[in-house]
Amino acid sequence: MIGITSYGAYIPRLRLSRSAIFQAVGWFAPAVMAVAQGERSMCNWDEDSITMAVAASRDCLTGQKKETIDAMFLASTTLPFADRSNAGIVSTALNLRENIFAADVTSTQKAGTSALVSALDSLKGGDKSQILVAASDKRETKAAYFYEMWFGDGAAALLLGKDNVIAEYLGSYSISCDFVPHYRGELKRFDYTWEERWIRDEGYSKIIPQAVSGLMQKLNFTMNDVDKFIFPCFFKAEHKKIAQTLGADKKLIDNLHEACGETGTAHPLMMLVSALETAKPGDRILVAGFGQGCDALYFKVTEEIQKLSPRKGFKGHLSDKKTIHNYEKWLVFRELISKEMGIRAEAPTQTALTTLYRKRKMLLGLVGGKCRECQTPQFPKMDICVNPKCGAVNSQDDYEFSNIKAKIKTFTGDMLAVSLDPPQKYGMIQFEGGGRFMADFTDCELDDLKVGLPVEMAFRIRTLPSSSERGFTNYFWKAIPIPQPEQAVEIIRFDGRVAIITGAGGGLGRQYALDLAKRGAKVVVNDYGGSRDGSGTGSASPAEKVVQEIKNLGGEAVANYDNVATVEGGEHIVKTAMDTFGRVDIVINNAGILRDKSFTKMEPENWYSVIDVHLNGAYHVTRPAFKVMKENGYGRILFTTSAAGLYGNFGQTNYSSAKMALVGFMNALKIEGMKSNIKVNTIAPLAGTRLTEDIMPPDVFAKMKPEYVSPMVLYLCSDECKETGAVFNVGMGYANRVCVMTGQAVNVGNQEQLPTPETIQEHWEKINSLKGAKEYFDLNTAMIGLFTSPPAEEKQVEHSSAKEGLSVEGIFEMMPKSFNPEAAAGVAVVFQYEIAGDGGGSWIVTIHDKTCKVEKGKSDNPTCTLKIAAPDYI
């Protein structure tokens, strides 16, 4: 059996509203109103038949093995090169192997179906086993004409083979005749077309039925044996009439005029893809392509179609659209009007063909390298591994980046750079797993870009069309942002990280485990399974349930049931992580018990039990994990304190002592971890768990969800967190920082005169004051603060403190005073600052010939817009 094994399609995201065309040219050509319904697909300025063919082929190859493809046919009448293998460009961009047959099929609108017939016949002959056929067209028309309305841009691709056939090829029939409804002469840009009645009555209405009837006679079937009938015809009434003549009016597939327009050589294949997307096993499909004759092909859908991997396809691309009502943009993109691009556009853009050949995999296929020694990907491929801990030489294997997930790290909108769609948008993109480069963004507006937003790579025209030069089109890969709900933009990920969470069988620990796993972390779920007061022999059930939840989400996790209150338990928890996942990156000390009693009733057992789990338990787990983290040069450790420890609570001297002791633990450990990039922080969570469910009022307990605490925990455990040695209250949607502050030192004595109780009483107000208090990072800086000479007058202290406490508005107020006029001679620029977060807002900084003006608000035409969060700006 031979036939279709996969399919794909591509319709440009931009759609030109046909009503916009009529509104612009209706005064000149009122008759076009007759076909002004819906919208036509419209290439972006950096798209052509090559880029669309690559996009459709990538869609088609979803879930397929590229290395088994023997040949590639590209059908089009609008290929950018008259004497260069256009199919070879597509093949290289797809990173197919080089020992394949690649050919362009052109010069007729039925080139798509002709390429399909040729490929299927080649498979029948047995010389080839798998062939990719792509058809793509970006047809040009003059403005204010019917064909501008009828046509659309697009591409479709079919993979043909002998295994896993989704639509069996039953046969074909072709007619070749020099019927000329239109033609385009050599070196001519636009078609010359004959009258519509001739095309309709002598062309479509006679030649298509002749080819279809010939196929039915050849294969001995009738229209009763057809479930879907496909052929292109942009005359909608004639399209239906031909189907009625053949007895197939109820089986006719729509000509897609309102959806996207007719996509030239791609259109029969595009309609076939749309039919396959809804086809059921057993469906029989008859498809015809028209142009200087007609090709008719017959297929039968098989059970294999139900196993095909999901892809964007025709429907996905059709729904992913942005409608354009700006007819002038269409004219500029299509070079239908002469525009002034400025002197910057006159820079030489010649392509060094020697470099293009030598770097063809990198430039056309987006192929970088991956180190065999440490598995680090990098772009471009280099002789030396980019990983500073590796540095291997000549260890790079080819690594294809085009299908790797990536995110935006930085972006900008440049009004000075040359662009047909200003501002020019570019920035740094980071690939998942490693590798990054500065990329242009396309198919988006500046406001669509956000740091952390996922992007997909697209093969596009790199620079402005250079037809006025040597007619060489430059191609490279660009990034297209994938719109996401605000909450779905995951800047913070934990892919490749391993987290240990104690007490993770329920409550807060469970929430941490689930949220870390959702963002890519591998999790060791530790829970002894004891009761709230720590009694009992333990149970595996709580940890196992959470592990199963994580696995159901597609994550990786392992359960551990050791008791943190023992040295052996802590060591075994870390061993579980190392044995299962090979590393430890994150430790969240969350395990806890309660044994509340007033102090006089606090027996030693209750005291030591709480200390053993909270304080000693954190020591038992953290110590072996800290050793691993130091070896790896990375770690994130989180302790869990409590408001009871920070502020005190009746009946909890044991619990409060243990919780405040953890803050001291953190303060010392943060210093030891600094050289090894180990950050140590503490949270005081306010959340409803089994420890607090019968202590708090039910209505308050219901609001204290662990989900409000988890985001702070994930941030403190992430690569992005640069904080160490800090304590945070968090819960019920609120968060704030807690710290130990030291008031200004008061000199109450010296070697000559020792202080007395009366001296202390005399200076008590100043000693007890926290005015001008400071936070100190460690013991040494605190001691220096204590022993330094008394501070200056209060006014001077306040002035100094004001300088330290910078604000966004304060910085803008200082800007003109810091301005260097001589450095701005002859400069005229407007900077628009958009500062997000507390204290943020919009500011305009205007630099004009040695002057600097700062004002609040938004500029109508800024030279450059800078978007940044308030803390980062400060």
C-alpha cells in the first residue's frame, strides 16, 4: 500500500479584510464589491513561497522521522529563484539529509497535484520509500482588481510513503492542454488574464469534469463511491455548478474564499488537508488540480489516520489570525507603492555565497552544537564547549534548535533600525536546556512581547527584499511570541532541578511539591506519616499519594518515609534523591509537629519532641544536602519559621523557640553558602494545614490556602532569586519582609568613665529608639556599627537615610542634575520610560541639544521605549 502518511498546512497569520480593499479602491473599481466578503490570507513582509513551504512541511513532519525521507518536491509558480534549487533551500531549512532528490515543479497552477502524482508514481516504482511534497504560492496582482480579492497566500505539505498510510492512493488521471486563462511572461511581475467568461465556461466547466470522468472510468467507480470532492475554483457559483453536473454537490468541499482565498498551486492540497482533518476511516476522497489541464486523484482513508500525531494543520492556522484593515500596509508589504526607506536601508546586504554554503546548516537549518561530554547545547556550534565547567574541545555534535522550546529573555523596539513594519523588534531568546542568541521577532506588535513569554522559531526572510540589487533573498530564523494568559507566562522554571521537601504528604508541603513538579522539578516527597503531634509509627500513604498526583501531571517524583528527627533519617532522605535523580538542588524544610502547653506544664518530652522535628530535623536533612550543593556550586535552602517564633504566642514556648532558632540557623548558614551560590532563606507561612485546622475559626481557615504561600516558596527556590538570609511573612495573598533592626549606637561610657545604671536611665530614650535603625548582614558589620563613633546631627542622618532610600520618582528628579550637557551636543531623542510595580509609572525624558527635560506622562512618538520593573530600575 502506498499513499499519504502525514499532512500539514500553513496560512499566514495576517489576513487582509476584503472590505478594507473595497473601502480604499471602491471609488475606482466599484465592481470588486461583488467578491468583497470575508478576508484573504496575507504574507507578512518577511514571508514568501519558500518560508511558507518550510512552515507547512514542519507541520507535516510532526511526529515523523525526517531521516527516512528520500525526496522532496516543491510546487509553486512564485519561487524567488529562477536558477537556484528552491526545493534545496526548503530541504536544508528542514535539516533533511543531503543525499536526497530535490526538485522544483512549476509553471502551472496544477503543479501541486502534478508533483503529488509524480511522487506517488515514484513510490510505485519502488525507487523511493518516503517523499515530501510541498506546494506554496504568494501570487502578485495589481491593486484594485478582482484577483487581489480572489487570491490568498498559503502552503500545504503531504508526506507520502508505504508504511502507516492514512490515505491509500488508488489512482490518478491527467489531462494536459494549452488552455491559457492567464499567463506571466519571463521577467514580468504580474499575470496577464483573459476574460472571466472564457475561463469559466471553457476552462473550469469542461476540463475538470473531463479529468474526473476519465479517472472514474479508469478506476471503475462513480460519485456514489466518493465522500469528499475537492477542486479549486474561485467562482463560487461555478464551483457548485460543476459539482452538481458531476452529481457531487452534497460532497463538495468549500473553496475557502471567505476564509483565506485561493492559494494557487497549494490550493488543491490545502483543501485536501482540510478534508483529511475531519475524515473518518473508510472515507473516499476525490481531488483535482486545474491549470493547463487537470490532474484527478483518488484516495481512501485508513484506520491509521486515528493514530496521527496532533498538529496545528489547516484549522489551527486558520484560527490563529490577525485581521488587517490597513490597506496601505498591504501595499507597502507587497511593494505596490514606492516608499522611502532612508539612507540606513542603503547599507550593503550582499550575501557571501561561500559563507552561506559553509554555514548552511547553521543559517538555514538553525543547527547548533551539543557537547558529547556534558550534554550542553549551544548556538552557534563552536570548537570549544561553552560550559565553563567542561571546556571540551571538538566535542560538538549537530543539534537542531528549530523545534526546541524557547523564551524571551530581553527585547526592544527600535525606531531607528530599518523595518517595513516599525518598530524593529528584536531581543535575546533562551532555549530550553541551553543555547541562546539575539533574534528578530515577527508576526507580533511591540506590546505583545514580554520577558518570559514562550516563542516558536520560524524560517523567514532575514532582511528587506533586495530585488533592486541582485535579487538574492536572505533567509534566517526568527522568533514568534506565543500569546499566553498572564498567569501562564512561566519565567521561573525548575527543569533539571531536584527538590527535597520534608513533610510533603499534605498541606503546604504537598502544594510546594505539586507546584515545583508542574514547573519541571523532580521531587523527593518526604513524609513520615505520623500524627499531628508526631506520635505513631508512621505511614507511607501520604507521601505515596502526592507522588501519584505528580506522576498524573506528567512529572517525576519519588516517595520517602524517613523521620527527619534522626540523623539516619536525614541522611537517607538525601540518599534517596541522589540514588533516584543524581543530584540535590533545593531543600525545603517544612516538616513540623505541635505539642502546645503552657510553660509550667511543658514536660521535657514535649519540649524535645518539637525541637527534634523542627530544629534538629532541619539540621539532619540540610547538612548532607549542603555537602552535595557545595560540590555542585549551586543550592537553594528554605527554612520554615512562624509568627509564633518571630513575635511569640501563648502556650508555644517549645514551638516558638524552635522556629526562632531556625532564623539563627539561616543567618549562619547563609554566610557559609555564599561562595558556592547557595541561597538560604526563611518563610513564616500563614496557611491552613492539619496543624492549625482546629485552632483557627472556620471562616478564616477557609481563606488560608497553601496556594497563597507556594509562589513565594518557588521564587525563593529559583535561579532568579538573588536574596539570601531573609525572612518573609506570606499568606492569604499578602507578603512582607521581617528583619532584625539595630538602632543607632549611643555612647554611654568610655575607659575613663564606666557607665552606671543611672547613665543608662539618662540615655534610655535614645537607646530605646529605633529611629535610623539599620539591618546588618552578619556579626562583623553589626559589631562595626556598634563600635563606630556616634552619628552626626539628626538632620544629617536623615539626609543620608533619604539618599539610601531611593525611589523611582526620586531618580527622575535627580536625572537633570546628573545630566552632562556637553555629551548631548547635537542630540535630539525622546526616551519613554514605563516603570512597572510599586512607585512606578510613565516618564518622558527629552534630550535636545544639551538640554534634558523630565516629565511624567506618555510621548506620542518616542525614539525608544524602556519597560522595566521598579526594583530593577532602582
